[in-house]
Amino acid sequence: MTQRASVLFKTGWISLAIIGVAILVFGLVATVVPTSSDPPYLRAIGVASIGMGMFGLLITTIAYRRRERWAWFALWYYPVFWTAHLVGGLPPGKEHFHQIVFIVLSLAGLLLPVREFFPRREAREHTTL
């Protein structure tokens, strides 16, 4: 693996891990300290966010880092999820800056190291010899 590919791959998985950690932390805060007029609803959102953050973080730190192609496909959930939230004006929050940041981070995490998951034919043939 070249130095450039290594840097792109590391940047990719760290970008995706940041999203997982942020979702997990949001879920913990929303569950423990629900600050809305409907605490049970926010707690339910918090518990779901904890699960989403944990799954994303585990997929990123284990399967994605092993360059398992299914993990690359599964993590496309992030940009789709955040784009739907941005376009639909969905919560959390009234400002949507974090959604744009998460869309950019997730796309970077998936597209920068794309050759790690889908190597060119010559590279595949060369590594199987």
C-alpha cells in the first residue's frame, strides 16, 4: 500500500468514526438529560441514536478497517440519512450545520479510500500472483 493510499484510508475511517462517536454522544445526552416538552419521546430518540452510533462505530472500527466491502456499502447509510434530514428539515436541532458537516465527513470517509475497496483490475491480478 502506498503512503498516499494509507493516508486516504486512515482519513476515511477516522471521518466515519467521528460521525459514529457524535451520534453516540448525542444519544447519551438525549437519554440522560432530555431537554424538551416531551421527555419520553426524546429519550426514545436518544436510545435509537445510541444504537445507531454504536453500530456505525463498530462497523467502521472493525469491518471497514479490515476493508470488508459490505461495510463500505453499509456505511452509505450515513450520507443518505443526513441528506434526508437536511432536505426534509428534520431534527435534531433547528440549525442544520452539523448535518452538512456529517454529509461531507461521510462522503469523504467513503470516497477518499474507494480504491481500497474496489482496486483496479491490474492491482487485483498483481496481488493474487
